[in-house]
Amino acid sequence: MRLLAALLGVLGLVTGCAGVPSWSAPQAIGTVARPAPSNLPKPTPGMDPDMLLREFLKATADPANRHLAARQFLTKSASDAWDDAGSALLIDHVVFIETRSAERVSVAMRADILGSLSDMGVFETAEGELPDPGPIDLVKTPGGWRINRLPNGVFLDWRQFQATYKRHTLYFADPTGQTMVPDPRYLAVSDPDQLATELVSKLIAGPRP
């Protein structure tokens, strides 16, 4: 208990907040149960396949409950098969190339990579074209189009990150113990209590590798 109180005190002293800057970036793949941010989209019966996929990429901005917000865009079988663990790729300028039939659509995705984001909220800059992740299949259901097959991993829409994520700077001592080194982390948590819990867990885990 005394350790937790000390950590909370340190947290209050060493964490600063800022909006996501235009080109230094964003979170993490979480299992914490909490409400989704209010600005995330949901699937509707009238969405065509292209719009559904673009809204799905926005919904992946919330990692809570194993990306429950994004899983609403999937069929049950696709949700059961989708592995969302590990670091995520932050992408922009997304293009979908479709092959259609009346009840099914197969899509190839092209995009630019802006970086990767670890499950501890650490962003690493990257650039280049997204390697072909494999086909994405959609099927028509009573509730509208849904994704029925997708590649494992998480692809995050850059603009949605700008709208959803905040930077929180932790500080850790350098190897000499004489200097505090800033360690920015990016989170999509707005509730103060949940944010404190997330940041304390990251302080306990230590600095980035």
C-alpha cells in the first residue's frame, strides 16, 4: 500500500499531458474493461464495404476489451479467429481494391506506414508502403456488411489517433541515477482514475527497451 501511494505521488510529479502532434505520434493493445471513446464509429446497415472498412480502421483506435469496438465490424467467426495482440501499425492514405459479387467482397488493402505502437504505448517512427497483409473478405449479413476474414494484427487510422490519443510523459532515471529521462507514452484513456491506473502500470513496468 505504501508503495502504491509512493508511486501515485511520483506519478503526479512526473507525468505531463499533451495532444497528439501532427507528426510525432500516438496506444496499446489492451485487455482492460472500460467504455469506448465517444468519437468511435459503429457499423450500420447502410454502410457499403468501403465505408465499413474505413470505419473499422477508426474503431481500432480503442484497444480496450481486446478491441471490442472494432470487433463489432466482424462476423463472429472472424472475431474468434482475429489475433489483435502485439504492436500495431499506424497507417494513412489507405486504398481498397475490391473484387465484388452480390453477397461477398474480397479486398486488397494498400497504405502508407507512419509508425508502430507497442502495447506499452511506445511509438516508433517508420515510413514506406504497407506490405500486402493478405485479403480481407466481407459478407452480407442481416445487419449489413461485415468483415468475415482479415489479417492478424492491428492497423490504426492516423487521423483517428489524432482525435483520440493523448501523449503522457513518464520520467525514469538514467543509468547513472543523476538525470531524469522523458519517456512519452500515448493512450486513449480519458477517465482520470483509469488513466492513473494505466500510467502507474507503465511506471512499474519501467522504461522502454
